[in-house]
Amino acid sequence: MAEYKYDEEGGQFLTFVLTFLLLVLVPLTYSVLSPSRSSSSKKGSWDARGQKIDLIRSAKKRSLLNPQISSRAVFVLAGWGIVAYLFQTILNTAANSSHAVYDPFQILGITASATEKEIKKHYKRLSVKFHPDKLVLGDNQTKEEAEGHYIELTKAYKSLTDDTIRKNFELYGHPDGKQEMSMGIALPRWVIEGQNNIYVLGMYAVVLGVGLPFLVARWWYGSRSKTKDGIVNTTAQTYFQHLRDDTNASRIFALLAISEEFNDPSLDKLGPKHKDEAALAKLEAQIRERLAEYGPEWHLITSFKNASIRKALLMLYAHTLRIDTGNKRLEQDKLQYAAKAVPLISGLMSISLAHNWLETTLLLMQFTQCMVQAVPLQDLAAAELLQLPGMTPDLIKKLQASNSLAKLGVQGFWKIPDAERKSVLTGAGVGAKEYDQMVSVTSTWPRLELVDAFFKVSGERLVTTGAIVQFIVKLRLLPPKKDGSLLRDGRRLDARRMDEESSVRPDEDDAKDTSTTEKEEGKQTIGFARAPYFWDERKPSWWVMIGDQKLDRVIVQPTKVSDIGTDKVRTYSVQFQAPPQAGLYTFQAILKSDSFLGSDASRMVKLKVEDASVLEDEGEDEISEPEEDSLAGQMALMKGQKVKPARAEEDDEESGTEEEVDDADSDDSDSDSDSD
């Protein structure tokens, strides 16, 4: 009769728990360690990782008071601690287990390769040593233990030498023959004991009735409460209602401030009683004074719906205007509000692109640049120079008054003669070390050069209506120290104009898969962007898009390209469908950085679209015309098409020409005879 045995020692149950825990911990540990491993590795020759202001560095510096450990990392550490404990417990259980496999060789203390003669000789020595009548008992040894040990030795000896007992051992694994059948269950007995039923059922009820529905509901409602861009649905709905094609920059600040992500119920409840109210009131006065310098369109409203909106708007303005609040807690809030604003701007951009608004989309891209670099959107000419370390609005005014090249931004600053530039800045109080750092950053600034931009269709010479067109751009970074040439919209001033009539080029290599090879061509890994006032490290990318400025429409939706280096020309292609009508279209190829000001490029591109019948006519011209006397030639004549004349006719024409010459000769001879 089968007997069910429960895991009294707990080894099997603990092994099951350990296996399940490892299945969860191993992938989770990889997800925790992989970001740190990638961030610690070198990211190419150009990298500005770690170039942050002191407040960000101190906030992210690990210490006993600020360990910077996430809840996921704590769970992983605790999980591996439990794994170590379970592993040690299982080893101890296995060592002390009463379910060891019967091994007579181990009991006798001999090897499995010993001969029968060696076994008998060894047993004789053991029997003399451990016989109960001859054994001297130790201090902690009883007579029953000595007799039991001797019986075990005798049983092991007989299982190896006695034919009947050895046969039982070989067949059933035990010298006593067939044992009672048992089936083990990898659960401890306390799980099914009657007095523990209420606790076991309670645990099942909590896990299956509360925990599992809670996790499923949290995942379900969490995924439904946000858009694919990670924006709260109520925020996205607000953006849809208020974003228009004529939305100006000040209204975008207001849209960001009313986002649900910045809602703080505790702040709204306290209102003027909040501990930071005095600092916020002083900050509001400073912002109003600064905005008044930029004109009435930047007028700040006098009243706010709640305290959360007021704080969000003040934090965003203070970040881009670089106004110091004098409060460390507010300074950290200001940086974190700006970091939250960048994905919100991406959400606004998705709505703008859904309507194909070009100007609004470009404005939002500039918003992203200014938010990352913490520079004012109100004065983009000065904002570009504010990206340099140690630069201030007063220094910019003095530079622009000294030399008009300073109005060209970073590259204009580089073009100013060093002696003049150093004289102006050091005279305004800039130290030698600070000046050297400013020049060093300028020399490596990632200016974008648009080497080439054109259209083509795979396997064709022309672009026809409705065809799948590839727009190909060739780019590279051109830091001033490598080439100090001035760039206008990302192109050299002395660059030769190409494709004046059309930017369409024939596809010369039909076998080349441009969808894969061209997107990978010229890739060169680069590091993180220099954004000292942005909370997180950021890898720079560039939006590639095509627009029609006259119609204010986005023709080709923007896609991002990265890994643009200084040593190679990066090739990137975007596919789109040609217009349904033939004609010459003039578009604007636009490349905008998502991390820098002064690293954009653009150029006019002309797309000449031919009617599809043009390719058919070319195909017919390539086919040779049939001869007149052939069947195909007769059919072509009936259709009114061209045919080649038959060769017989050519021969007749040649013979006719000869006859005409003979006739002419005979006429000449006749005339001679007449004259005679």
C-alpha cells in the first residue's frame, strides 16, 4: 500500500522556494545592474558625462545619509540574502538527511572497485575492532549504539558477499529486499495539520484574493491612465483642448504648469501657509521683473488657480532664466520640475505632429533645447552663448558690443580673435582658469554640418507619383577646433550648391538595401551631452524631418538620429510616399538637436515628381522596333507604330541608284552624239 510522506525536513520545499526566487531575481538583477554598467563604460571620444553643477552632483553623491538606492535594488539585495540563507539551510538539511541512499561500500569504508578477497579481509579487521564483546565503550557511547553499528557492518558485508542478500541489494537497492513504496510531497507537514488550517487558508486568501487582484489592477489602471508617451491622460486631454497652431511660447509655459504631473495636493491645501511661501513670493517678483524686459507678450498672469500651478510656472521660468531662489530645497525642485517638463514637451509635440503643424513643432523643439540647457527662450541669440561655462548676460552684452561676431553664437565667439576676446572677458572679471575652460568647451562644441541631402527611389532614375521615396541626409559633427569655418544653417558659406533644379538623384546601386545599410553607415558612438543644469545624463540626438514653410505643414514626420561623430560622415535615410500629383515641390529639410542650441541644420530641397507614364514611355523606347516585313512589323503598321524598313527595300534602293547612274551616263552619250 502506498504511503504519502511529507517533507518533514523541509529540504524539498526549500529547494522549490529557492528555484522560484531565482527565476525572479536573476532577470531583475540584470535590469538593475545593466544601466550602471552601461553608464560606467566609455561612450566614445566625445563625452561630457558628469559635467553638472554642484547642487546636482551633491544630490546624486552616495553617502550614509543619502545611499541613492532604489526600492528595486533593496528588493534585489534582500532577495539574494534570502537565497544565501535558503542555500545554506538546504546544504545542512542534505548533510543531516535520514533519506541517504544505502551504500555498503561507504559503510565499510572501502572503494567500490575492491575485490571479494579484499572485502573479506577488511571486514575481518572491522569485526575484531567493533565487536560489542571486545569493544571498549567510549564516554558518550552506549552498548545499543555499538551493537547497532556492528549490525550495520555485518549487513553491508553480507550485501556484498552473500549471493541472496547481494541479489536483493542489486534489485531493490537494499539488502533486506523490496521496501515499502512511499511517495513524497514537497510540503512540510505543518501545512496540512488541522490546527494550522486557518493560517494556511488565510495566507491563500491574502495572496490570491487581495495581493494578485491588487497587482493586476495596479498594472491595468496604471497602463490605461497614461498615454504611450508616459503622460497622464488628464494632462493629454488638457493639451488637446488648449494647444493650437498659433500657440506662442508663453502659453506653452502655462500649459506645462497646469499638467497633472505637477499637481501637489498638500501644497494646494496649505496655500500661503506653506513654508516656502516667502521664497516663492520673492521669486515671483524677480521673474515678473525679468519678463518685463522681453515685452508684453511675456506678461505673467496676476492670479493662479491653485498653488501647484503657481509653483510649477515659477519653477519653469526660474530654470530657463537661471534665477537663483536662495533656497536649496527649491533649487532641487526647480531642477526636477525641468526634468519632468521635457517628456511633457514631447507629449505636446505628439499632438502638434498629429495636426502636422510645422511652426508649433519647431517651437516645441526649441523649448526642449532651452529646458535642457536652462537658457531663456526669449533671447535665443544670447541663449546660445549662455551654454558656455561661466557665461552671463552681462558678459554677452559686452562681447556683442565689442565685436558683431558674438551675435553668431558659439561659432561667432570662436571666430573672435583670442586677444580681443580675452581682453573683454578678463576685463569684466573672468579669471584665467575660467576663461580657459570657456574656450575649451567652445573648441569641442558639437556643431552639425549637413554635408548632403537628396531624394531617390530604389531601382529608379526618377520619382513618380505615389512612389516610395527615400530622403537621405549625410551629417557629421564639426567642432570649431577641427574646422573653424562658419556654418550657416549647418552648411559652409563656400559650399557648392547642388541640385538647383531638383534634389532627386538616380539610384545607381540597385542591390544595395538602403533601409538597413544606409542607416548604419558612418555610425560613431558619442557620449552624453554637456547639460550642467539638467538633472539626468542625456545622450544627444537630432530630429530629421521635412516641412513646407509656406503651408506650415510637416511633410515627413521627424525621426531621431544619434551617434553622429566627427571622424565619419553619418548617413541616415527616411522613407515616405511621394505626392499623388506630378510637379516640382520645394520643401525644407530640417535637423534639430534635442540637447543643444547652435547645433541645427536646414536646407531647401526640391522634389520633382513625374507622372508614372514617363517610365512606361522610357521602357517602350528601350525596346527595338520590329522590321517591316516581319509579323510584328505588320502588326505595328496596323497600329500606326514605327517599324524598321525591310532589307530588300534597301537593296532595291541601292540597285535603283545604280540604274539611275547608268541612265544618266546613257543620256550624256546621247547628248554628245547629238552635238556631233
